[in-house]
Amino acid sequence: MEHEGKALAADETDSHHHRTAGIASVHVRAFITWCAIFPLVALGMAAMAPFTQDWHPVLRTFVLTLVVVPLSVYQVVPRLLLAHSRLSNAARNRRLRRAARRSGHASRRSESTS
């Protein structure tokens, strides 16, 4: 990604400390990743429990992560980030419309008193 000719990492800001629109902060991305991984790990552990009781814990963890990590990285996290982006854009658009209405009301009031 570039901003004013400079390539930015997803969690970097420009010289005015503004993050490029549409990019979630590193904290939001970490939370979204956790929201994807926690339920997958919980479900995976419950699904594996009946037939992996006798396995070494490291082997159980290895098999579980073989499934959870690719599923999270390629399927779940991108969809959650897309949903977050759409919700953030909708909220920003509502704020902009509200601000435009307020400034429109203020300019009409000042015109009527003149």
C-alpha cells in the first residue's frame, strides 16, 4: 500500500499520524484474529477429544494447528476483516451524513437571521 509515494505497512501511519482509510489498526486485527482462532480451537479440541485422548499433547496440538491455522488465515480472518471494514465504512458514512446535515442546518439558520 502507498500513501503520498511512501509504502506503508498495514499498521503504519502517514506523516500526519493518520492511518489510510480501510485499514484496521494492528490492535483490531489482533482481536479479529483471536475471534477467529479461539472458537476454532475450542471446537477442534472438542471434536478431537474422543479419539486423541491417548496422544501426546504436542501431537494433539500439532494436528489441531494443522487445521486451525490455514482455516483461520485463508477463510475466517479475511471474512471477519471484510465485515469489519464494511461496518466501519457504514459508520463513517453515517457520521459524514450527520455532520453534513448539521452544517446544512447551521448555514440555513445563519442565512435566515441575516
